[in-house]
Amino acid sequence: MESTSLEQLLAEYEFFGALGPADLALIAGCGRNEHFDAGGFLFRQGQQADRFYLVRAGRVALEIEAPGRGSLVIDTVETGGVVGISWIFPPYRWQFDARASEPVRAVGFDAACLRQKADDDPRLGYELMKSFAGVLAQRMQSARVRLLDLYSDVRTG
Amino acid sequence: MSAPAEALAPMVPRPFRVAARWPEMRGVVTLALEPVGGPPLGFAPGQFTMLYAFGVGEVPISISGRQDGRVLQTIREVGAVTRALCAAEPGEVLGVRGPFGSDWALPAAQGRDVVVVAGGLGVAPLRPAIRGLVADRDRDGRISVLVGARSPDDLLFLDELRALADDPRLHVAVTVDHAEPGWAGPVGVVPELIPDAPFDPSNATALVCGPEVMMRFTAEALLARGVPAERILVSMERNMKCAIGHCGHCQFGPEFVCRDGPIFRYERVRRFIAVREV
């Protein structure tokens, strides 16, 4: 029963927009609703990457701990965004901390469950990989644009 | 042969006294200027003046507001002239030509949603427009103010942005490239705020100001959301000298930024903005 309502919920998000009802039902079977208080960690750097999250409400900060400088936020994920890429690739370890900047409602997905379904159904796996490739491309573009230091003032006078 | 006085008038600076001066952030100062005799300076949001530090030089500076009848100009120290302007103490006299250029055309945005997108010091020329939109209690349409900066320390007019964020009529979002510990807002470049901003792209006007690369990415994000190019206004910046389209220093394709701009509809500049040679 819960997976049916979760399937309907997932269909509302652009990330899953390319998937049909049957695929959504399979994916929803690996997911569950979760809640994180402000300041709570979705995952920690170095831990096993055993989940990924669709943010339904709130903001998640991807952080890295820098000795002497504290936690530095390298990116944020807002409502409708996806947190967690490392579950796809060996060695399945988180590269960053993910912390709720504010109360977060999310759908958390069991990585082993999803990987198994993707292995069993390569077409589903390909559709999932296309969705994650879009996220990766968008984040790479964002990182490149930030490297440009867009707001620097090159004028003189 | 002498030129008629009215033809020379735009080239002759009027004396303005620095009535007040305050630092905004590191390397950025706002001056409140009042005329030494003569009428106050009238301007439309988005226009600029040529500010003259006597004995040093003259530079274009956008108008960042009005306060107690004085015109506000916010200046970043980037060279000899701006250094002299930033150092001007209350009581000193500066030369002012203008105001010059096109404006944000706020009346044309009446009845539409307005999306204001500012990057870095681009908040300064947008502030009179934001204040005008907020002050117009009769206006229909939502207002979104999206601001990006390199870091939290580089956010201009932060107190004013916070006050705007408390106004239920506005959607205000601020993002930074590099966050320090304690920053709880978004991290990323300002075009990334556009998909989630509450406006109807088919009935929205966008006002965009910031470094040129930032404006290009922002305009493309607005187009992707569905805002037509003719309703995306960008404030261009080039090497303006005479400010009346005579000297050609600020030529941008077929346009002179000082005379035909600085604010252009994106459809007019889109084909030149990414051309390396322009």
C-alpha cells in the first residue's frame, strides 16, 4: 500500500519524469519516507553509500570538513533535488557529508535494492543512469561556472 | 567658432558635495551627493552618472538610490579614480555629469511578475528598481529578488536584503559560490535559483545586472524557464568615456552602451554577447 502512494509521489518529481508507472513501482519498492531535523546528517563522509535521497522539502548541504576551517559547504540541494551519487559506483563510499540545513523531508532509497533491480532489468538501469547522468552533468556545469568566479570585477578606473 | 552652450552641457560636470559617506563592505563605499547650487539630480532606476574626482579622472558609476533628496552612488575601488572617489570625505566636491542612459522601464512591467537577478555589485543599479517596485502598493504581479555573490562577505546591502525577505509580497533568495561555516543558505551560482523562483514565465519581466558572463548564464536560464528574450533586460557595461555616444569607446556591436544602453533587451544583445571579438 505504501509503495503505491510512494509511486504516485515519485511521479510528481522531474527526476523520475522519464519513468513509466511500472518502473516507478519497482523503484518505489526500494524507498521510504524519512525526516531529518535541522543539523542532522543524511550521511557522513567515508561511510558506506547504502542510500540516496530525493528531497521533498528543505535544503541539504554537502559539506567537507577542513582542518582548522570547520565544515565547508560545497553545494546545496533543494526541494526536488537528489542527494547521493556514490551509491552507484564502487567502492560505494560517501565522498562528502550531507547535512540538513533546515528540517528535511525526503524519500530515502535502499541502494542495494536498487542496484539489484537495475542489474536484473538493464533497461530500468539505463533509465536510472540517464537520470543520474543529468544530475552529474548539472553539478559539473555548476562547478565549472563557479570556477569562473563569475562575480569578479575586472574593470579598472 | 564656439559650440552652443546646450551642446556642451552634457560634457560639463556639475559640482556635487559629498554629504555622507559610508563603507558597505571591503573596498566598496556609498557616497550621498547633493548639488552645490542648482536643482537636485533627477534619475530613473538603472541610469548612471559620470563621476569626476577632480585632478584624477572620471568614471561611470551607476546610481544606487536616493536618500533625503541626495543621490546615492556605490563605488568599488578598482583603480586610481575609484580609489579617489571612495576616499572622498564629507564636504569634498566632486563633478557629476548625467544622469545618462536607458532605465529599467518599470512602467512596462506593471501587471507582470518581475524577477530581479543580481550578481556581485550588480545589486547597486537594481536597488532603485527594487525600491520602486516595493513602494508601488498598487502594482499587480509577484516580485522575486535573486542575488548571487562570491561569499557571504561579498553580499552588498545585506541588511536591506534581509528586510526584503521579511516582506511577504517578495520572494528573496541569496546564494554564494563559497560558503563559510555558519552559512545556511544555498550554495551555487545565481542562475541556479531561477528554476524555483515563483513567477509565471509567460507573463514575467526579468531585470538582470552583474558581470557579463553571469548575465549570459542567467539570461539563458531565464530563456530555458520560458521568459521571452524581449522581456529580459540586461545592464551592459563597457568602457564608457563621453557618455553621449560620441567617442565610441563603449561600442558593442552596432550599439553604444552609454547612449543606447546601458540597459538592453536581451534580444538586442544576445547575438553579440558571446562573440569574442565584440
